[in-house]
Amino acid sequence: MEMNILKKEKNEMEIEFDNLTFPEILRSYLNKDLAVIFAAWKKEHSTKNPVLLVKTKGKEAKVAVEGAVKSIVKELEKVEEDFKKIK
């Protein structure tokens, strides 16, 4: 997965991804964070890559994204553990 930071400010980030799968998952987790006031992706045209926009209040946008990524990784690790227990 490739990503490109298009904009990085204290309370706002724009991140371009090479596919839509991860931005949608990340958007979902970001919207659980009370400091995130806006998290959504857009795709201007079918030939363009999706761009995730994150706006925060009271927490840096980068910190919010990092927290969401850590939550995703933690949940995936639990899924992996549960899957390994299946016989």
C-alpha cells in the first residue's frame, strides 16, 4: 500500500492512498475518536486515487491517525490469534 501526505497541519491532514480499502477502514476508526471533528475520503474521478481528509480539535491530526492505525493493528492481531485457535 502506498500513501502520500498531501497536507499536514496541526489539526488537519490530507492523505492520498493507492486504493480505497484502507482509507475506508481508517475513516471508520477515526470517527470513533471524539477529538476528530471530520474524517472522510473523496475520490474526484475513477482514475484518481482516494484522499482521506482528517480534521481534529484538541488533538493533533497526526496523533489521531496514529491512534486509529494502532487500534486497527490491535484488532487485526486479535483476529489473527482467534483464527489460529480454529482447528
